Amino acid sequence: MVEEKEVREEEKEVKEDKKEFSSKPDYKIIVEYEYKSKEIPILVKIVKKKGEYVPIYEVSISSISKSTEFILEKIRQELIKRVNLGMVEITDMKKTALVEEKFEETISDLVNKYFPDLEDETKSFLKSYLIAKSLGLGNIELLMHDDFLEEIVVNQSSEPIWVYHKNYGWLKTNIFLKDEDQIKHYARIIGRKVGRQITVLEPLLDAHLSEGDRVNATLQPISSKGSTLTIRKFSTDPWTITKFLRTNTISVRAAAIIWTAVQYEMSALIAGGTASGKTSMLNVVSNFFPPNQRIISIEDTREMRLPKFLHWVPLNTRQPNPEGKGEISMEDLLVNSLRMRPDRILVGEVRRKRESETLFEAIHTGHSVYATFHANNAKEAIERLTNPPIDVPPIMLPAISLIIVQFRNRRTGQRRTFQIAEILPDASANVLMQYDVKTDKISTVNRSKSFFDNLSLFTGYSQSDIERELEEKELVLKYLVKQNIESVDGVGRIMAEYYTEKDNLMKFVKQNKPFEE
């Protein structure tokens, strides 16, 4: 029987271990923090070890001693005997839910039997641990709840699991999966959650979980070293313009220009390389939408987060079933969205010719469209759009007012807004603002030849009027940072006030006082 005293002694040992490790010259703790995976307290240490070329992400469950783990494994074996696990392999989600419910009841009985004297909180933690071990993704599930992780990767069973940390990039973990069968088992669990299968005949799986996480799996021999799992986590705390400004991702002036374009319904294309922050910028652009317009978002994976009071309809694509039927493509959703009377259309990513044709058709029929696109700079974006396989006629390009280019410094991991460019009537790009790596700043490099002229044409503003608007917006953006307003709803509330009661908002902004309705 394991008593609470043993748990406390185990916690004491962890603290003593920390002191011992810190004193070793070949073991240096870079950072240490805790989080909870459901009811399970997790301790993380990111350490630098001698002979390792990347830091190690060490995970430990400080509340579980070796003797406790031994008893928990006995419980798990008894659990398997009591509940028919064969049922879990079927794809009927209702029956799977019944098995899970049966599991929870049985686990409760067994934990009470083996640990009768523990507090309810500790029992709840042990139940969560057993459910994750028996029905979930085991130790992978523990990693899923660390908000600092963006990616969790299994390359093969003989390698440790890798993770991509928001602050430290790629890290090796101290977690290994038992064998290749365990990787296949986890891939099947994921497939079952979305009603799909991964087998020798269909060895590739690309799925989006209900929580928003994206999962890719491959089986041997397609991936020759071993079966793989790649989980891209859905961010529960999305980027806002305040966070972009605070982290120096963008300047106040650049943000004010983008805000002005969005306010006056000028379309924009957000370009950049892989993991450069394109979707994050799309989220930031959506911060500037007025509250009285209908917004349709179209994505493969649900990554957009808009203020809850906006008139927003999120749409998601769907993969075909094993028979190759039932697919809903981005093009299907784009065509359908035009029948939904949208004022703004957000497109997760434009990849193919048909999508781009529909996108430009939407712009030319009077809709404001904001989309992401793979290209490293404004010039490359235009070249990719106007050449095969996408092949958009150059005459259509000036319908896009701005190209916003995102950039990630692979050496430092920093993400920055790299360029803001306008598209001229001859379909060439004129870069208005350019990021300088040496100074870590984005600044004006060329005078506008079309953007501000178009703005004047459709608003009736003079250049001095536009400049006053930009300066006013800069004040509001600085106010967001000073007042630490960085949640999606918090930023959205200030924007809604700007559009509906601007004079009232500006009183708070000029006095730098917390906003009160």
C-alpha cells in the first residue's frame, strides 16, 4: 500500500536530485517548470548534457514513485482482464465511448481497492494516469498539455520522442516508445477518433483532431527507418497584434498601415516560408475587423480564433473516406462561401490553381479576401502566382492591395514581418517597408505608388487625412501594449469601440487609463 508519506518523500528526492544535477559540470539545467496534464502534475527540466548537441527535454511525474508505478501497472493488467479491449479497435465512436466509460468505472473501483487511504485529489490524478496509459496516447498525451510545445514528433521506436519548444526550438525528450507496434497502435487510436483507418494498404494518415491538433502518421516500409507520428498542436492562446508588437514581430507603423487596409476593405495576401508565422499574421489581421460584418473563414485545420462577438462562420475542409468519397475541398468551400453573403473571407492557405482562381474571382466581385501563401518575399509571391502551376493572369493581381511577408530566422527562431509591399497596375511589387536583420527593425524603404492613391480614391481622404488616421491608430496600438490588452476578445473589444464610439475610446487612450464601457 502506498501512503501519502511516500509521495512526499518522492517529491523531496526530486528536489535533492535537482541540487545534485545542478552541481554536475556535464549537466546544466537551462530552465525548469511545471504544468498539469489533466490531473497529472508534470515537472519539466530542459537541460544541456555533455556529448549531446541539442538540449534534452526531461519529463518526470514527481508524484509517482517506482513502487507506485509497479502497483499501477498491476492495476492496468487487471483492468485489461476485466474490460474487453477488443471492442476499442472498432471505428464505431458510440461503442468506443461506452468502452471508455466502462474503463473509467473499473479504474475507479481498482484505485479505491489498492489505494483506499489516499485523498480524492491524489486518486483522481492516478485515475487520469491510468486512463492515459490504457486508452490514450500514453506519455505522448502528457506532452500534449505543455503549452510551450508546438510540435511532438516520433521518428521511430529506437529514437527518443522529439519536441519543438516555443522558446528553445527542437529538443530531444527522455521518452521512448516501446516498439514499432506501439507507434502503430497510437496511429490507429488517432485514426479511430476521426473515423479513419491506417493500415498496410493505406499507410498514410493526415488527420485533424476535434481539439484542432493536426496529426500525420506513416507506417513502415513507407518510412524506411520506422513508423512515424507528427503532431502539430493547436494553439489555445492565439497571437494578437499586442503580442506581435510586444515581441517586436512588427512595428507600430507597419501595424497601423495593415489596420488601415483592413478597415477600408482592401484585400491582402500573407506570404512566407514554413513556420514563419503566416497563420499567426492572419489571426492578427482578423483583430482589425469591424463588428458589423459577416466573416467566413476557410481552413484545413481550425487555427483561426476571432473575438466571440464577431459575426463569424468558420468552415473546414474534409478528407475523403477510405472509399475516396466525401471530400470537401478548399475550392468547394470558397465557392460555397460566395453564396453566404460574406463581407470578409479568410483563407487558410492557397495552394492550387483552382483555389487561386476562385480567390481572385471573389476579390473582383467585391469581397475583401485575406489568404496565406508560400513564398519568401513579395517578388517571389507574384512569380509563383503568375507562373505554372497556379498561373493567375497578371491583369488580376492588382486586386490585391498588400502583400505581407513573414520571416523566421532559423538560427534564432525569431519570427518577424519581413516586407509590406503593394502591387502596382503592371502586376509588379513595390516594397513599402523592409525588415533589416542587423538592426532587427522594419522601416520604410520606398514611397507608395498605388496603395495610398487607391485609399484616397475610395475614401476621399487627402494624404494629410490618411497620415492623421495612421497616427491615431498608432496611439491605439501603443495603448494596447501599455494596458497589456492581449487576449483575442480584449483586443476585439477595443477595435469594436474604435469603430462604434471612437471619440469615447480616444479619451482613455490619450490619458492612458484602463478602458471602461
